[in-house]
Amino acid sequence: MGTFRDLLIWQKAMALVTKVYTITKTFPKEELFGLTSQIRRSSISIPSNIAEDYGRGSNTELLRFSNIAVASLFELQTQIEIAYNIEYLSGQEFKVLYDDTRELEIMIISFSNKIKERK
């Protein structure tokens, strides 16, 4: 058995964090402690919870942390839509981030369903 780093969902979540940080560098400085911070925290929470989830070992804990990761993902989807609506994100930036979050959402939910089947 490998580590959480071997999980494709963790790898994709880490790539998403990198994109989020790169894109939010262009946000207005007055948003540093507002929307920028919220978006970054939400994105960081996703791979962090996947890693914590993997380290717990029990199916119950795996499901709990997978659910937290999905909740953070939904929070991120909402925040990037807000950023798009107030024109902090271009249409292309929004599409890239949103598509990545949707792909990760499907993957995490699939992972959770596999855990449920093992119970």
C-alpha cells in the first residue's frame, strides 16, 4: 500500500491548489484578506482532507474526510463563481478552474462510493 501521494485525487487536488494560487495573484490587493484568502483556504482544504482521510485508515473516517473535501470543493466552486461575477476571473480562467473542480468532484464522490461498498 502506498501513501496518499499515490492517490490521483490528491495529485489533482494539489494541481488545483497551484492553479488557484497562480490565478489569485492577479486579484486586487484589497481582496488579499477577503475573497483571495477564502478561495485559497478552500482549495488547500481539499488535498489536506484527502491526505488526512487516507491516514486514518477506517472506512468511517475515510468517508468523513472525503465528505469534508467535497464540501470544501463546493465552497471553492461558489467562490470562483463569485470571483467571475465580479470580474476578478476571466471567462477562460473560470472555465479552467470550474472544469477542474467538477472533475475532482466526480473523482472524490466515486472514491467515497467505493469506500461505502467496502463497508
